[in-house]
Amino acid sequence: MSLDVQFKVIFYSFLYGMFYIYTYNLLRKIPSKSKLVLIIFECIFCFSHLGLFYYLLYLINKGIITA
């Protein structure tokens, strides 16, 4: 992986972390009467963010997985 791509990935990871924290705080402000509903929402939230994060990393790295 070239140095340019590594800097892009690090910068993107930082920005995405800030986005994740902001959206997680919004999720926590949603009132819920049931713990089960809250757990389901958090699981969906985490898996959707995880998928989006890795998909965007895939686009930055042009689909090349290197060690």
C-alpha cells in the first residue's frame, strides 16, 4: 500500500470516527421504554456503521487488500 493511500485511510478513519460518535450520541437521545428495543437498535446501528466503514475503505483502497 502506498504512503498516499495510507494517509487517506488514516484521515478517513479519523473523520469517520467523529461521524460515528456524533450519530451514536443522536441514537442515545432516542427515548425507549424497552431495553430489548434499545439493544436491537444498537445492534442495527453498529452493524450498519461497520458495513459502511469497511465499504468506504474498500473504495479508497480500490478493492486491493494488502498486508
